[in-house]
Amino acid sequence: MFQGLINALPGGISQGLMWAILALGVYVTYKILDFADLTVDGSLATGGCVAIVLTAAKVHPILAIIVAFFAGALAGIITALLNTKLKIPAILSGILTMSALFSINKIILGKRANVSASPKLTIIGRLANLFGMSSSGLDRNILTIGLCVILLAGIIAFLYWFFGTEWGSSIRATGNNQTMATAQGINTDRAKIIALAMSNGLAALSGAVISQYQFSGDVNMASGTIVIGLASVVIGQLVVGERGSFWVRLVGVVLGSLIYRLIFALAVQIGLDPDNLKLISSIIIVIALCIPTIKQKFFSNHKVGGEKNNA
Amino acid sequence: MLEISNLHVIFNKGTVNEKHALKGVDLKLEEGDFVTVIGGNGAGKSTLLNSIAGTFPVESGSIVLDGVELTKMPDYKRAKYVSRVFQDPLIGTAGNMSIEENLALAARRGKRRTLRWYTNNEERAKFKELLAEFDLGLEDRMMQKVGTLSGGQRQAITLLMASLASPKLLLLDEHTAALDPKTAKKVLALTEKIAKDNNLTVLMITHNMSDAIKYGNKLIMMNEGKIAFSCEGEEKVDLTIPFLMEKFEKTVGEALGGDKLLLG
């Protein structure tokens, strides 16, 4: 079993880092904007489908990934418009877009169940070619881990900078206290549009990298995405705590995603049926979410304040 | 400078819960006026302030501030001209953000927000100076989250925020009602100082009659969505609590009871 776990490690780390991009997107909406956005369940697949279709059509994979990011951002904007302009509740707005994306993703794939690209056309294949490595086995995971580390470092640096600017600060205020934000002249509709675009762009980016790693993409690759994202965010929060600097908390999200994959790999190794994994995911989230409440109840005399304690 | 004419507000129009909250309010304020607003529950005091701030659309009438037509302007745009302090100290500030971040957000009210860093050293020094004047020891805790402060401290910060970015009108909706009497007194003194220093025009709702008499140069009493009584100048200076109570009983048609108006 132990050997099995070691063998599963490179693949698990690759998965953890690729899904960490999504988790950072979920962090933006769930923790910073305080908006439970289910769009990611569709936009991650949109990113995957767009990237793989373009790659298969011999478009440069970097360009394909960039286009995928904007496709996801567009999906986020649609959810934001449903919520802010048409006043549809946040959760329902996300569900509507997510559901619509399922059809759109099929159209992107040209009605095929899935689309594959020749490995040499993908970013992994091109990197393998560049460094004289193989695009399969351990090499494939090493390349993916390297690519993801660079991407994640860039994303964390960007988020750290962006949420320190006047714009970013307005978005944080909108998530923390919308009445206050409006009273301070912040256009909260616009704040939500920007945050949701960013979050779903990241989800699509994550999907694009996953499809490059798999050399294929399909409409079902994103099912359960929101649960994975949330699990990473809450586990990360448990690991690094709430008080750390903003970038520490972002790194915590990445660690959360890795730990989640580790728990997952362990569950498979001890012989749990893969069909039960979603049940396990939900249980992990429930446990992670209720630990602070239990701590509060049994280990401290502090009363929980009336205010939301996000971000 | 503020000109409200024939303002009507109807909530839940066309339903069984329809409420005609403002029934033709006319109000004219001069620059630097400090107006206290009193009235029973449901008289329309908060509705009046909220319609000036743009929280909800009005049925008819107009609100013009310094020649700027506010009637149909969205609330976040009105914030450039109108700043506010709420009754609940938690509402005026972002609890998860630091004192400095809250002040920096307020300093950019009505200005174009950019991708520059949320504040700068020059501004930090100015905030420190302003906070020091409050004498609450907050100037050395600029990076502390506002959520860790007391209600009075949060209200003081909200007040300071409301005075930044030179608004024309300051709306105070019972902003001391949730504070203990000692803190309330301190916050009211700060309010007067800030209004004076910045030459702000102020509309202040209060449940405390003696405060309504003590502060400001004008007083209006509201009842059933209308201004029932108003006075200013000498007349305002000579106001007494018994006189106001009698006036109130006459207009409302019932004796003052319960917590409708505190005598302070």
C-alpha cells in the first residue's frame, strides 16, 4: 500500500497543483467576494474544451490557454450580470450559467463526447521536446509540476498585487460589507463582475492545463469542481490560519489543494471505491468547515460575532 | 443648497403591504445648516434620509443638491456628494479591513479608482493626524482590523470617513443610538467638530429630544410621512423639551410613550 502511495505521488502532486489554480479562483469568489459561485462547475470544462479544441487544431498551446482563460472570464461575467442586473440570487445565477455551459461545451467540442490532441501538440509535449524529455510517465508529471509552479507563482503574485490596489480594495470592501461599499461610492455591481470574471478565468485556466496534461477534454471533466475548490480553500485555511498575510493565505490554498489530493490518493489506496469519492469530498469539507465552530464552542469563551468573518 | 420638493415614497406599491412612507416632503437647507430630525417610529425620518442617499427609488418629487439633480442618480454615484453614518456601528465600516484601508476607501469616495496601491505614505500621515485629533489612541493602530474595535470607536471612524473627500451633505441616522451614554456624548461632540471644521451641511435623526434641541441650527419634526413642525434660528435656541413634547402630542394626537422619544 505504501509503495502504491509513493507511485501515486507524482500524479497526485500534478493534479493538486493543476486544481490549485481553480482553488485560487474559488478563493476569490468564496472568501473575498463572499459569493458562492457555482459557475466554476461549467467554466472549468469550458476552459478545458476550448484549450484542447484549439490545440488539436494546431493553435499554439499557450495561445489556446489564454483564449480558454477569457472564455471562462466571459462565463463569470454572465453569472455576475444575471445576479447584479437581473437580481437573480447568487447561487441560482451560478447554476443557470453552469447548466447552460454544459450545452455550450458540447458545441465547442463539435458534438463529440470528447476531443483529444496529439501529445506533441500540447504544452506538455512542446516542453518535453524543448528539454529533451518524454511526454509520458514521470517526465510528464515533472513537466506539469514545473509548469504549474510557475503559473501559480505568477497568479499568487498577481492576486497579491491586485487586491492591494484601489480596485482590489473596493472588491474586498464589497465582499465584506456591501452597504459600506456603496456608501463609499463603490460600484458594487462592477466589483462583482470583475471578481467573477477573474475567478472563472482561473477556473478555465485550470481546466485548460488539465486538458493539456490529459491530452484530451470532455464536458464532464468539471463535474464536482466547486466541491474540490471549496475543499482546497477550507483545508488551506485550516493549515495556515486566518491571520497570516494575504500571500500566505493564497499559498495555503495551494497547500489545501495538494493535501486534498493526498487524502484522495490515500482513500483510493486503502481500497475505497472511486464512486464514493464525491461522498468523501463532501465529508472532508464538512469536517474542515465545522472545525472552527467546534473549536469556538469547546475551547474558547469568545462569542461568535454578528459579522461575517471572511477573507 | 439642498432642495427637496414634493417628495413621495411608496413601498410595495400595488400590494396589500403598500405603505405611503413620504407624502410630499418639502425641505430647503442652506450651506452649513445642521438640522436635527425628530419624530415617532414610522414617521418617515429614515425614509427621508435613505431617499436622499438613493437607497431606493422615489415615487415622485425631486432632490437637488447644489444644483446637481440627485433624484434618479444611483446610490454609489450620490456618495460623491452625500456621506452617511448609520445607527449600527457595524454597517459603516468594513470589519475585516484595517483602519487604514477603511479610511483610504473613504478618501476615494466619488473619485475614479485606479490600479494604484490603495494608499500612500502622504495619505497615511494625514490619516494619523486626523485620528490623533480624536484622542482615542487609534492613530497607532492603523493596521488593526476595524472589526476588533468597540462600537464607539467604529462609529468615530465612520464619522471621520464620512468627512473625507469633501462631501456636501452628511446624513446621520441615529448614529449614537447604539452607544452607551458616555460614548454617545463623545461621538456627538466629534460630530459637531467635524461638521464645523469641514463646513458640512448635516441632517441628523435623533431619538433624544435634548440632543435635538442642543445641536444644530434647525429642527424638523416628522409625522406620517410629512414635516409636521420645523423651526430655526432664535426660535430653535429657545426650544424646550416640554414645548416640543406638547407640539408632538398635538401633531401625533397621542401622548409620548414608551421608547418613541427619549428625553435624555
